[in-house]
Amino acid sequence: MGNISKATLQRYPIYLKALRKLSKEGVKRVLSSELSEYVNIKSTTIRRDFSLMGQFGKQGYGYDVDELISIFAKELGEDYDEKMILIGVGRLGTAILNYNNWDYVAGEIVCAFDIQPDKRNKEPKVNVPVYHIDQLKEKIPQGCEIAILCIPSGAQEIVNQLHELGVKGIVNFTREHFILPEGMIKKDVDVVSTIQELVFEVNSIHK
Amino acid sequence: MGNISKATLQRYPIYLKALRKLSKEGVKRVLSSELSEYVNIKSTTIRRDFSLMGQFGKQGYGYDVDELISIFAKELGEDYDEKMILIGVGRLGTAILNYNNWDYVAGEIVCAFDIQPDKRNKEPKVNVPVYHIDQLKEKIPQGCEIAILCIPSGAQEIVNQLHELGVKGIVNFTREHFILPEGMIKKDVDVVSTIQELVFEVNSIHK
DNA sequence: TGAAGATTATTAAATAATTCACAAATACGG
DNA sequence: CCGTATTTGTGAATTATTTAATAATCTTCA
């Protein structure tokens, strides 16, 4: 499945989200043209994207919503059951730990790390064990491949450690720059950059 | 400036972030090849991206870091001074309001809205006035074009209201689906989808 | 001050992504 | 159970983006 384009890959979670919403509303079948209106992606792009994973549409009929969901979920990692860790249990880290829509995600956050584990463990809203960051090596779950980084500074050193411990992917909320070790993948979630992009677009379109 | 490609546009904030870091470290000039290593983008792509905004590199010398910063900052909206609003002052909303790296962003969050404004206003960490969501029309700042959406549900109605009030761009933290009114721009910040993407990539590359 | 070396800017080529156009397959009403 | 209306799946065409190649320009040091 390594031949699916980057662009397509980024749309899969969008489709899955939309399909789940439709399913919840009781929709049993959907046309690529309907889905198109729903997610603002051209129907022909949708059909091509879908066809890359197999042929599960029916001409003259459309797609079966629940079938699509189960295929997507499988492909997108529902069955992977990743054991993830979170590093940095500040306000943002806590918000993520408490996120109430974790259903159907690729796995779960098993534990967290912080420089003040005692304090964090006392917080009523933190529902996984928090260990000291120095215990990373001892406490990281077997086979953990994904880490969520919510620390304000010192990212580079931690990323290097994670790399040595076999972590392959990082969801990065840090604004600090760090060099990504060979073979790792990083996804930035950056509110500031997102706002900048948006402002830029809004202003270049409307002015 | 409407002819700058989408792909390029998404890289501008990355450049700006990196350049600021370099500047803080005392770096006065930078080569596209150096920056390339720093941000993991091919140097030739960087030069092309830069050249779209004008010619401010010098052959045989490179780019002046501070000059680049001031140009980028201007283009990316530093001078726009957007008055932004935030809707939904839960854990995530609060985390955003308290974000400690707001320096240099395109504007500021002027006020927030919630269904429990009294409760939210009492929170020590909330540093802007919080109004009831029903007062949106009265309290929205003059010329506000950007809204940050952190509510768990009911997005569609609010988006429609925002549209009528002249808001043009939405930073969307909601996982709920909504139809984007004509002319509006939306940027999704979705941790769950991001993790799914990452898991998918990690698993398709390493297996 | 001039020549060598370095680095950008830009034209052209290659690659990636989207969209068109239509054949193939299916649904469905009569 | 046939014929028509739909709708998918996919080759071909188009458009967008990245990369390579190189011409133009600047720095720097003797």
C-alpha cells in the first residue's frame, strides 16, 4: 500500500470522519457526488481515492456506508491498536488526554511523562499514569511507535531518546525546532502557523 | 499575490518559524542549503518559494535573516493585526488562550464566547473577557474576520452566524461536520485525524 | 580592482495530483 | 425480464508542484 499518494492519504481521515457522521444519522448508502458536497472534495477525486483501496462501489448504486467505514477503519489503523505515549502534561496535554472523541482511533494513550509527575498525577482529569521523563526508557510500553509531544522546550533531546527507543512517529505540538532523526515521521499541529496561513489566505483572496 | 500556490503558502509559516529561531540564535545570514537542512525542504524549493515574493537573496551570499523575517512577517499578516475571537472556553479553548508563544502572530484573540460565561470568567487563566454565545452579534469586534472554534457540538449554527457577521476564516478544532458557507475558509486542526494519518504512514512505510 | 568561487533566480524538464470523459456495470420501474 | 437511467472505475488529458540545469550576479581575497 506504499503507492498511495501523499495527497490521497491526507484525505482518508476526512472521509472516515464524514462517513461515521452519516452512519450515525442512519444513512445506509452514499453517492460519491453526495459525499463530495459533504466534504468539499470533487466527486471524481473521491472515487479515485476510494478505488486505490479496492472496488467497493456499485455502479448505479453508490457506496455502502458501513462497508466503507469498516474498510477505512481497518486501513487507517483501527486494528493496529497502537500504544501511544504523551509527553508534557500541561494544559494542552491534559486537554488531549481528556479528549472525549477518542472512539475509533488507531490506539490509545497508555501513559504520559512529565517533569512534575507527582503534581500531574494528582490532577483529577488526568486518567493515565504520569511518570517522570527520566523514566522514559523504563516505562515506555512495549512496541510503542507513536509519541505525542506537548512540551514547551527541550524537544530535541527527547526526540533523540524516542528515536533510540524505537518510536517512529511524532505528533508535534511543540513550536520549537528540532532535527528529525532519520526514519522518523513527524506531523505538526501548530495553531499559530495555522492561523498565519489562514490570515494570509483570507487577506490574499479578499483584498 | 493571489498567484502563489497553495503548496508554497503552507510552507511560509514553516520558514518564518525557522528564521525566527535562527535570528534568536544570532544567525545573520543563511543559505537556502542551510535552511533546507533545517526545515527538511529541498533548497531549490525554498529558493523558488522565496522568489515568488520578490528577489531578496544575493548570489554568492545567501539571504539576510532579519530582512527575510520582516518580509515574511509582513506578508503573513503581522501587520494585519487581526482581531480574532475564540468560541468555546473549555480545556482546549483555555489552553489556546494561554498559549505562551503568541508573539509575532497575525493578531490577537480579543474576546471569547461560551455558554457558561460566568463560570469561564472566574477561571484565573482566562485572560480575555468571555461573553455568552447569544451575545455574539453585539460583542463581536469591529472587522473581526477570524474565529477559532473549540466547541464540542452545534458548530453549524454558529458558523452560519459568524458568516453573517462577516467572519471569513475559521480555525476549526471541532470534529463535528458542518457545511462551510460560500466564501468562507476553514482550517482544520484535528488531533485524531492527525494521529490516524501518522499511524497509517508509519505502518505503510515500516511494514 | 579583477578573477575565482559561491549562490541565487529562472528556464526547462520531470513528477505528482486532479479532472475529464466515457466504457462498464448495476439498479429499478414497468 | 428487458430497457433506460444511474453511477462507478479508470485510461487519457490537464494542471499543479517539484526538481534539475544553468545563466546571472554577487562576494571575497589577493
